[in-house]
Amino acid sequence: MSRYSMAQIVSLTGINSHTLRKWESRYDFLIPERTDTNIRFYSDAQLKKLLNISILRGQGVRLSAIGQMTDEEIHKMVAEALIGSDQDAEVKALVLSMINLDEQEFDNIIKSHILKNGILNTFTEVIYPFLHKVGVLWGINKIMPAQEHFVSNLIRQKICSAIDLLPIAPKNAPRIIMFLAEGENHEIGLLLACFIAKKLGWRVYYLGQNVPHDNLKTMANLVKPNYFLTFFVTTTPSVIEEKIIKLSSETQTPLLFSGNPLNSPIKNNDLLIYLESPTDLIVVLEKELTTS
């Protein structure tokens, strides 16, 4: 059984600590366990219940009513609530489906949002925030590799299917080379960026994982890209900085990068653009389209 601190529960559910303490004093089904030093912690079952509660509270359901429901009744009401729910509720529901390894529920949520809001909005407003939640759980060792691989492969399938439906941009379209550097293997963010760029009409040269540095220089000479784009998951900032500085200085090509945020002054380099979210990428690519 996993243990979650109050801070972790707040991050995953969006319920603030004051509210959690208030609920704890009023409802016996929300009382956390405590360590030998009297520090609160929450179980897997409590995390799932609090995620469901957060979704239902967003729909105006009173906590006292939720406390009288069985788990089956709560699940049914959550499923009904998601039909007209906001994006935050859908992200929380995706977290639940990952923890439960529920492919059908995961698929239903994604398809429903695509029908309501389109593929691009689904990827940027639901899947990307969901991946952030996965990163939180991964970082605190609260999900198994199998759970992360389970959802990653489901998302990969959907993004790849969406990319296949997009036309190849004309040869005179702006060009972008997308890659993961040697030692980088987490490809979901790069695939999402590929979909966004192709959707906006860019000509994408997608190189995938573990691309050797010398190959990137060769590609820069052949393609003459407007941008490079990459993601870093490594937690060693010095390694990230070394790779970024070397590539941009040798090719004189602007580099868009995301993933592990940096506190270094290199973020202010004119050739280096840090992307905090898919929206940042969309802004950069759309601006280039209007000026090229």
C-alpha cells in the first residue's frame, strides 16, 4: 500500500489542506492514518476517494451526500458527472483510470473530450496536465512502472493515430527538427509537439529517441530548420545545459526545449526558448507562420 502525505494529496486532488483538515474533523470516512510521530498520511483507497470527491464537489454534490454512498454509487455518479464536466475533473478521472488500470474508462474520457472540444484542445488541455500528474506520482514513487507504461502506450496510440491523419506540409512550409538527445527516452511530449506543429502546417522532421549529437548537426545542414525542438527529463541541470549550449552554438539554430525547468541564465539566450506548456509552443509556431 502506498502512503501519501497531505502535500501530495493537495497536489494530486486540488483540495487544499485546510479543507482536508475540516473534513477530517467532520466525516469518519476521510480520517487519514498517522505515523508514529503523528504525521498524517493517506492510503491508495483514500486518494481514489478524494479524487472522486473532488470531481463530484465540482459538480455541486454535497460531501454529506457522498459520505452516504457506496463506492459503486460514487463511481456511477462520477461517470455521469464527466459527461458535462470541466477539464480539471477529466484530468483527475484519468489519474483514477491509470491507478485502476482501467483502459475502457481512460478511452471513454479521451474520446468524450475529443468529441466536445477537438483533438488539439484534448491534447493540450487534458492530456498534458494529466501527464504532469503522472510525473508527480512517478517522482514520489507512487505508481508502478507498469502503470506509467500502461497509460503512456494508450496516449502514444492516440497521438500517433491523430498524426497519421494530418497531411504532410508543403516543402516551402517552415521546418522544425524534433528529437530526444542521447539518454532521453520519454517520447510522449515530443509526439504531442509533433502533432501540434503538423496541425499548424509545419514540416516536421521527427527523429525520435536517443539521437546522436553529430546526426543533429548533419540534419541541420541538410534541412536548414527554423527550429530544433527537444525535451529533457533528466534531473541533472548541468547535463541539460551542456547539451543545449553545444547544439545551439554549433548550428546557430534556435532551440525550443521543455521538460525539466532550468534556473540558469542560458534561458535568456536568444537561441534558446524554454517552453512551459503546449500553449507556449503554439504561440512560437504561430508567430513564425505569420512572419515567414
